[in-house]
Amino acid sequence: MDRISTLKSLIDAFPHPSVLIGRSERILAINSHAERILARNAEGRHYTAVFRQPRVVEAIERVLAASDTEEVRFLSKSISQDHVYRASIQPLSGPASAGVLVSLEDLSREEGLGQMRRDFVANVSHELRSPLTALSGFIETLRGPAAKDAKAQTQFLGMMEIETARMTRLVQDLLSLSRVESEERVKPDERVDLLDILSDARIVLDGLAEEKGVDLRFPELADPVWVAGDRDQLTQVFRNLVENAVKYGNSKVSVEINLFDHEPYIRGPAVVVDVRDDGDGIEPHHVPRLTERFYRVDAHRSRAQGGTGLGLAIVKHVIGRHRGRLRIASVPGQGSTFSVILPLA
Ligand code: ADP
């Protein structure tokens, strides 16, 4: 094997995209990971034709001249995705001009996670700021213009109660989300009857349905439906889904249970609980994003209904922990069906 092919097979074994540049400033070897990002048939070409970004080109130039290691950011754009890499440019041992090894480490995932964290904090702050601003406005009014007006005081205290309840719900949902995220890898081992869980959820929801004038139907089954699950978390799943159906539905909401010997989604015997409403439905482009934290189709409507924007995110994580699936089918103008698929115990 000649020297170049030895080098090529050596850097081909590197897990990161890597390029070897020789004293001649030409590419001596490039591994297949790097070929995918930079260029095919790059061997023999001048490095400036392969690394076109001035920041990287200048850093390579400096390392070739001075033999100090450098790190710079390298951005690659493809049709489907943009990537950010850390390019480490290291001199080869020997004289400074012997050549350099450029290796790229993909930082996109870390950067994406960092961005997600920043967005989350910004969203939480925004959600808390609106009720806080309202509350401080009410306090000011109670101290000033409404100080001697008993009727206005009662009215403002009522509004303060609503804002405080909104903040309490948000904090509760944030705590639930963080609890279920931290437990996501722990498979629940309790054996629970889904019918029991639905009847727990029903106690709270019958009142809400009556208040909204919605006809809410729960399944009437005689035999228990056993799943391996966390009772409180599953109760929360069905409460959130049925509550949404009542909030965003029109006049009818039904919950149905079906058992399957083989459900393709989870490749085994399963129970499917459908929560169906006859509301406005959801445009298809929103559907894949509904389980993102704070994603709402109509933020104004959600807030007016006391929504936190976290309900479906909690649902998704709980179902994930139970090795189940959430399926959303919706026809704009006709309504939606949220199906929870859980493996049978
Ligand atoms: P929210 O607290 O806003 O209800 P969720 O996470 O429970 O938060 O739901 C996210 C969004 O999904 C809602 O704001 C609403 O736009 C939409 N959505 C949820 N359930 C339904 C439904 N049954 N019909 C129509 N839209 C729904």
C-alpha cells in the first residue's frame, strides 16, 4: 500500500469528518464523512477550493505557517438542514509546513438543545409576566381609584383570583412536565384498570362539560382493561385530552375504548382510547407541532380557556414513558380524534 492510501485508510477510520492537507497546500486524504460535507473527489485539490469559508481558510493558513493548533466554527448548509461544526486544525508533527489535519465535530445537536432551553425559559417568563403585570395593575387600582369603592374592589379581587389561578396552573403543569421527563426512562410497573382511571378523570370533567353545555359520553364496559401504568399520570393524560375536547369542541365529546390483538403502531396487543370531539378541527400543518411545549393554534383562544399550552406536551411524555403512542386525526370544520394507544398488561 502506498503512503497516500495508508493515510486515506487511516483517516477513514476516524469517527469525525477529517481532512489531511499536505505541505503543498493540497488535500492528501479526506475521509468519507468529510466528503459528504465538503466535496467529492477533493484529493489533490487546493484546500481553499474545498474549505471555502474565509474563517477556516485563514486558520489553516496560520497553522501551516506557525504550527499552533486552532479551533474555528464551520457552517455547512444542505438542502434539508444547516449544521454547525467545530473545526480543529492541528499541525502534523515535524516541521511546521509538514501539513495539517482538519477534523470537524458536529455541534448542531448541542446548539439545538441550548436554543431549545433558551426558548423554553423565554416562553415561561412570557407566560408568567402577563398574569403578573395584570396583578400589579389591579393592586395599583385597589390602592388608588378603587380604594373606597366596595363594588370595584370585589370585581378586581375576582379578576386577581383568575390571574393567580392561571399562574398556579402554569407552575403545576411545569412541575408535572419536569417530573414526567425525569421519569421517562423508568417503565411503570403498577397494574391499573383504564376504566377506573377514566372514571377518576370523569369526576372533574362532568362538571366542566355541564358548564360548557357539552354532551360528554364515557364508555360503558363491564370488564376491566389492564395496563402497566402510573395511575396519576394516566389520569392526567385523559383529563388533559377530554378537557381539550370539551374546551375546543362544540356540543359533543365521546370517549371510546377498543381492544386489539395486534396494533401495528406498537406491534402487539393494545388498547386504543379515542377522545373524539365535533369542534373546529385543526389544520394539518399544525398537527405535528401540537405536542411541543407552549405550541398553540390560537394563543388567544387557549388563554381565554385557561390553557397553559403544556397539556399535550405532558400527554406525549407520559405516553412515551408507557411505551405507547399518541395519534391525532383531525378534519378542519368537523372535529378531532386524539387516540392513546397503550400496550395491554
Ligand atoms: P392548551 O393549554 O393551549 O390547551 P395543549 O398543549 O393542551 O395546550 O394543546 C395545544 C394546542 O392544541 C391548543 O392550544 C389548541 O390550539 C390545540 N388543541 C388541542 N386539543 C384540541 C382539540 N381537541 N381541538 C382543536 N384544537 C386542539
